[in-house]
Amino acid sequence: MSSPVVVGLDFGGTKIAAALCDLAGRRLGTTTVPTLPEHGARAALDRAIDAAHRLVRDRGSDVDLLAVGASTFGIPGEHGVALSPAVPGWDGIALGRELRDAFSGADVRVATDVKAGAFVEVEYGALAGCDPGVYLNLGTGLAAALVIGGRVVDGQHGASGEIGYHLRSVDDVGVTAADRRVLEDVVSGSALRRSAMTLSPDAMDAADVFARAPHSPALAELVHTFVSELSFHVVNLAITVDPARIAVGGGLVRSWSRIEGPLRLALKGAVPYPPELVVARFPYDAPLLGALALATSTARDRLTQRIPVWAAY
């Protein structure tokens, strides 16, 4: 008798991670391949699909692939992935349809990387039982996901929680995103590193900037401005949603000791009912774990539907 398994895929701007697990969540295999955006979207997708197929083949013939979950940068839709400039041509990849064709017979679920991260936090992590809740991703980019009634909110176009596009001042009103500096251009890991390099050209990454800040007045001021603007927008988000808890994930959590205090103080000072503020249970690899959780949930639903009605009596 074959064993049911699922595949998770996390499409990132620099690498693509793939994992295979059983329905109990036991990891059976993991691999990564480079995205190589300079080679285009189709080549990146083909490498990811080949890597996932190898994971399944390596388990032999006694596995039954029930579902594939995928997380991606950008907003996946029926005809392509919108808002995805990191890989040329990714906006023309109908990711769900491509994966259904590549994994015939398997159910497929696709989500943004941040919404996939929120899903795993709802299912198994820091947002379980929180209604409403907010998953805040502080990584290379900036985004949030809203959780209401135990479900991650998609929005009309799948773009709910894309706070990286927030206006930064009243001067931005009526100006298109292409003609202004959106919030993500200023408050994100990549933005912090870009700003720091003008002050310290050898700065390695955002974590390095936070680490050096206590020893550099210029970097300390940069970090202060960064955290202040982040706090401004998180406070407004908390006032709008009135969440029970905000769970924070992403690479910048490695510098949580420099972010937590000012952010907590801002929430306490300005939000009528300040939410609990915690680090996510899966702060660094939530998109891949979220993809696996989406696939596992889908596979379990599929198995439930296979049970005849009379089997319950």
C-alpha cells in the first residue's frame, strides 16, 4: 500500500526550496535550487519542478503524491504572478496551472509567501486561536497577513496586507507607486542595507547594520529612523484591525532585541487596546513550512472525501 505524501515549494528571488513530507508532518526530503533570475521565469520554474520530482522519485514507488503547496513572492493569480519584478517573466507564469500540469493527479494550492507563513502560524504556531491576528513579515521585503475567524484573508485580488505599498506622507496622495517611494523602499531588510551602504560601504546585511549601530552614531540614527517608521505603520495597522496578537517573522527577527522595545512602546502608547506582540513560532522558514501546511491540509481534506458515508456508522 502506497504512503500519502505532499510537496511544498517556496519560490524566492534568490533560491527555491522544495520539501517532501508525510501527512504527520515528518520531513522526508529537502532540497534547494538557485532561482537565477537572469535566466528567466520559465527556467526557474522548470528547475523547481525537477527538484520536486526528484524528491518524490527518491522515495521509491511506494508513495502517493496527494497535494502540492506553493508559496511565492508577488500575488499569484489565474494568469500570472502580479507585483513580482524579482524574476523577469514571473508575472506571466500561471503558477497554479503550471503545477497542476507538472504534478498530474495532485491537488495544488498556491499563496503569497507571507500568507503561507501566516497559514502555518495559524495551524501550528503563534496565531493559533487568535481572532483576529496579524502576521508581520520583516524580511527582505515588508508585508503583513490578516487572520480573521481562523482564516488568512486574501482580499479581492489576493493583495490584502501588502503594507509595503503604504503611503508614507500626505504628499504621496494621488501619486502612483511607480512615482513615489513606497514603504517597502524604506522599511525592509534590503532597504536598510542600501541606506547603510552609503554610510558604511562594507555593511553586509540588515542584521549587520543592527549589530554595528551601537558603535556608530550614523548607523544608530538610521536604525532609529527605520524602527520609528515601521512602528508608525504597525500602530495604524493595529488600530485598524484590533488584533489579539501580532506575530513577527522574517529575517529581521534576528535583530529582534533592537526592534521589540520601540515597537512594543509604540503599540502601548497609541493603540486603544494594545495587542500581544510575539516572535512567530517559525520566524525564518515560514513560507516553505506554510506551503507544506497548505498541501497537508489539502491532502487531509482529500482523504476525508474518499471515506464513504457508511464508514462513519
